[in-house]
Amino acid sequence: MKNTQLHDFHEALNASFGEFASWNVPMVYTSTMEEHLSVRNSVGIFDISHMGRLRISGKDSLDLLEKVFTKRISKTKEYSMSGPTLALNEYARVIDDEMWYKINDNEWLAVPNAAARERMIEHLNSVAKIHKFDVKVEDLTMEYVLLALQGPRSVDIMDTLKASWASELKPLEFRLNETIANIEVYLISRSGWTGEDGYEFWLKPKEAETLYKKFLELGVKPIGIAARDTLRIEMGFVLGGNEYGEDPIKFPCALSLRYGMGSIDWSKSGFIGEGSLRACRREGLRWIRVGLEMKKKYARFIPRNSYRIKVDGIDIGWVTSGTYSPVRGRGVGMGYVDTRYAIFGESVTIEDHRGRSGEAKIVDFPLIKKR
């Protein structure tokens, strides 16, 4: 397993470590529930350096992105993020979901998911070679640390650090080469993956450790990857390997993912996987991703990955992700169900691998009220 740049620093904070996508990452500092609620109610700081950092540059950069992704990337404004979009394979299965940071038409940055970083580098280079695009793909993952300040008090923390300009950033806007409390920051964006307000930072390792310490001095709680997972499940955000993947046997087509947020632009043509995706749209869906909420009597039953979803003993789908929601006070999750049974509010049975079961209902996303 690979260690992130601040591994020794997190060891000194008594973090418990675990494996994620071949990285040794800080999973928990105190408890997952405590850390989860810190982000929902106050503020927390994540080290998410296991994720990738990429740069593409060259005169054909935009052409490459338009070929690879389902969104019309050309609509992105300078110093804004493209919003979530999907990279598909030829079977319309998802390689990765990403946002791209536009510096200008010829220079872009991105944060691929940890498990997809090497695959996306290979994919981008392969597509560029096939189409003779003049681009350069650089892996900056070990050059920069990636931190995420998340929670309703994020703006207050930035104000305290004399970075009140950060509050002027709109969601999915970013700045380059800023200074925060005399610390050089390569990139700061108004973004995150928790459903809360917040910022993400790209910094050199030494500067990252200094900024992290500043946050701790201001009472910001360190948050592990375990809470990052429970936070994203509450919001209905997807994770590669759980909700999507390239295997056409294991995963439905990208349309079944019900990703939303304008991730697919149907007025666009020529992107990889388009033919299969449009065929999926014409034929209609067999499976669709929905939210799941355990009923009060079964509040402690956690819907886990690969548990079966049933109606009157009939197998109608499977769970992809689940957790105990500290906000809802019960098990929540998501999964794929046969579209004939995908009715919001409808009761279903979740069955584990030992035949134990609990009653749930089908719900829409997010699984907690928008904040």
C-alpha cells in the first residue's frame, strides 16, 4: 500500500489507518459518528491525498475532454469547475466521475477518484494517441497534498485566517496561487463531497502540514475516511466499485446510475460510449439506482453492499452502499432495483447473506434534508 504525504503527521494524531484503493489512509481519529456530526454541525478537516491530481495541457486539451466525457466541457468558464461528469467505456459503463478545473482552454486540472487514477491516465493518453490530440497528461498526485475543509463553519474559519476573500468564491469556483495565513496554496476551490459548504486545497506537503495545524489550533476536528463515506452515503453520492464500474455484467449502463446534475448532455455527440448510452435510453432501463431508508423498527439494521432487495419474497435488486445515518438515526443506503418496483415510499425487505432481514422504504436522494 502507498502512504500519503502526511502519513507520519496523522500517526502523531493517533489516527487509525486502513486500506482504501491501495492507499494506507487515516480512517478514524475519535469515532466515525463523532467525526460525521462535526462536519454536519460545525467543521472538520480531511486529508484526501489518496485521490489523484492531474493536469492536461496543450492546444487539443478541450477536444480530448469533449471526446472522453459526457458533459459539454466547453461551457465551463475559466476558474470554474466543470461540474460532475462521466467518463464512459464503449459499453456505457462508468470509468470515473470527475470535475475538471478550467484554467483556460489549453490547461485543465482534475481530481480523479483514487481507484481510477491510473486507469484515467492510461485512458486519456490512449484517446489522445488514437485521435492525434496534441496534449500532455501529467500526474501531480505526489507533488501536492489535497485537503478538504468541510462544514457550516468553514467560512468562519477562513475569515479567522484573514482569508475573507474565500467567501466570495461561488460553489465550484477556484483560485490559484493564493496565500492563507502566510501559507502558499496552489489551488483553493469552493467544493467538497459531503453535502456541506467548504473548500478544497492543493498544497505542497510542508505547507499542507502547516495549514492543517492552523485548522487544528482553531478547533477544527480531524476527520477520517470512514466518516467521509458515511457523509457521502447520506447525500446519495456515488463511489466507484460500489455504484458504478466498467464491468457490463456487474453494473448497469450509466443511465441507470441516475447521476443527475447535468452530467450527461444529450445535445452533445461524439463522446466515447455515446452509441451504447443512447441505445440504453431508447430501450429503457431494467435497473435504476434508488435510496433506501430502514423503518424505525429496524433502525439498527444496516443495508450493506450486495445485500438483496426483495418484495414479497421476490428478488428485485441489490444494495450498493449503506451505513448508519447519525442524522436520520437509522440505517440508510442505496442500491439498484428493477424499474417495475422503483416506487418512492414503497416498502421493501433488505436481506443479508445469512438470511436476516429488515424492512425499509424506497426514497429519493439526498437521504437527509438539503442543508
